[in-house]
Amino acid sequence: MKRTSPPAAERPSESKPHGAPVHARPATEADLPALVSLTVRLKRLNEEFDSMLKVRPDVEAQAEAVLKADLKNPKSLVIAAEGTGPDKDKVIGIVRAAIRERVFYVPETEGVILDIYLLPLYRRHGAGQYLVEHAIAQLKERGAGIVTVEFPSQNEIASRFYAKCGFRPITAHHARLV
């Protein structure tokens, strides 16, 4: 017997996966305090992986400025992840991504996941994978033919996570203090 997809009305909601304790939606200016806090937590975590990622003293102000600009930029994507159940309507995660042109390569349009962060309580339940898939779908809708992700190269947890999500390395970014 041939198996077919259920009618749209019977399919699970695209914004909340079965089993993952998270709901994804476009971020708004009202979310800024929570999103700034989550972004700063991520940047401080990145600092733990590499001393070249030392967080600036004005990191909160910078995070707020970047997020405000991203919310207004049509080539940017900011997703607020909300908890479910008792944490319904509480912002517990963020995805920040952008659309870039690839001037030398095809596909010519790249979606890049710049930041993704979930509060520790929400990890390891499928929420991270769901947020990545949700971001990929949103970036594809905006014309991305390839999706890349940026994270500290020494973050082996992120490396394994993204490999599990189907990503592989294609370039390397090296640095030297001067």
C-alpha cells in the first residue's frame, strides 16, 4: 500500500515540532531584552572556547544595536524560541541569520546562521535541531540555495551538533592578533 502525507490540517505545526519543548516565531522589538541577554550569554560562552573571542565591555549595548538593526533588515532573520508548557511565551532561545551573496560560487545566495543559543535546560530534547531546520526553511524561502553556519572552531560540541544536522566544513577562518 502506498503511503501518502496526511492532509495539511492533520500535519504537525511547522512552528512546533513533535517532542521538542520549543516554539519558533519571528522576533520583535518587544523581545529585545531577552534576545540581548541570550546573545550575550552566547558570546561569553564563545569566549570560553577561544581567548581571541574576548567579549567587549559594552557587549550588551552592541548586542542590542545589532539585533535592532537585524530586525529592520530584510536580509536578516531573527527567530525567538519560546518555551512550551509552563514556559509558554518565555523567550528561551535565539537564532540570528542573514542572507549573503556568493559572488564567485553557485548557488549564488547563501543563508548563514550567525548565532544560535538555547538556555541549557532546553538542550538535548530536539529543540536545537528543530531551530536549525526552522531557520533553514526560512532562509530557503528568502532565496538561499545553501545554508552555512558560523561558530568557534574549537567548539567541538557545536561541530558535532552541526554534523548531526547535515553540515560539513567548507572553509576555515584563521586569526592572529597583531
